[in-house]
Amino acid sequence: MPGPAACAVTRAAGALPTLGSMYAERASRLDGAVVWTRTVPTAPGPARPVLPDGCMDLLWTDGTLYVAGPDTRAHPPGETPAGADARYDGVRFAPGAAPALLGVPAHELRDRRVELADLWPAARVRALAGLVGGAPDPAAALEDLALRHAADAPQPDPVLRAVARRLDAGATVAAAAEAAGLSARHLHRRSLAAFGYGPKTLARILRLQRALALVRDGVPYAEAALAAGCADQAHLSREVRGLAGTTLGAYTASLSANSETPQPSGSSTTA
């Protein structure tokens, strides 16, 4: 499974699918990012929560630019005004990458969905929205926007990007801190700005996503739990309930009921 720097679809697949939606993605020209598009037609069926994945998204829907911050819990869909038959375009950033571009510490956006105009000058955002809205491919225009602003913004903290990769590979927080040359206190403080929460929370989220990826591949729960770094199946069950707001059985049943390609955090957040 690719690490968080790749921000691959398997990272986002922990989000339960939404019935009737159509989703496509591609790797971005921006390092570690993914460009995605999702269309949600009117369709019956339960609303599915979006699960934490360690990422942040820049979104375009219904003529408005939004930012989806890092999640620590499952979020219900429908947290932006666009409703059914809506199209959502987004750029999903790897853990630790978005705050430098946005100029906002990640912890200020934790568990939030905000308009970009709340973070940047309104006139600037109106001009950007005009460019994206007038483009034949809003997703490509959104990617261009991100690339332009990333070129002028400070680079993401390379130490914290390395920490995310180590945690995603299963390293302990103590080992990741030691490899980064940081004390536990310094790592926690820098993690708040980069990821939106401390390294222990990021490690839990990445571990959950590793486990769910194995479950989607048909690995038995107990084996998936151990392979992902949980103590046992009961430990994984607690993490699924705590971070995803569901059960392993319900998660697996939802996958069986809907075989569509899963979507990233931002897309399912706004659907």
C-alpha cells in the first residue's frame, strides 16, 4: 500500500461509498497529491460517513471553493450547500502538505469544512473561483490553482512528511521522533501545525486505513488487525468504532452492497 506521500486511492477508500455516486481520480502534478471528481445523482440510500484519512482537500462545488480539514472522527456527508445532482472537484493533499500552501496551521481546520474565502482575501478567492468555474475542466483548473500557489508558498515541513511516512510504515511514535531528531514534545507541537493533531492520532488513523485496505482485499479481520499493527481483532474493532463510527461488519457489508470506486475524504465530505 502506498505511503501517505502518494495519497493514493487506497488511503481514501476507508470512506464508506455513497450509493449512486460516480468517482474518478488521477495523480496530480503536485507532489503527493491526487486530483478527483465526483458526481452525486439523486438516488435513494443511506448517507455514508467520511472517515479520517490524514489528508486535507481543496474543493470546488456549486460555484464555491472550500477546504476540508483533517478529520479525527467520521463526518456525515452534506456539509456544504450543494445537494443531489452536484459535481465536486478536488485536490487531495498528502498528510502535512496543505498547511504551507494555505498559510493556515492544520489544527485550526481540524474537523472543519470552511470556505476558502474565510482563509484568504475575499477578492482573491472570487478571482480564483471565476477561473475555476469558467474552465472546461474544473478539476484541472483547481490543480493549476494549487500548483501556482504551491510554487509561491513555503515548502511543506520535510521532517514531518518523513514522520508521516514512517508512521504509515508502522513505526512507533517514539521511533519516528527519534529518527526525526525531535523530542516527543517538539514532535507533538509541530504535528499539530502539519497534520492537525498529534502524532499518536495520525498513527491511529494511518493504522486504521492500513487495516481497512486489507479488509477490502478480503483478509480476515484478525489477520488484518495484526498485519496493520493492532494488538488483536478487538483492538481493531474499537478503532473502527472510535474513528469510523461504525463496526467492521457494517463496513464490510457496505462494500458488498456497493462496488463503486471509493472516494477521498473531501469528496465524500461534501456529498
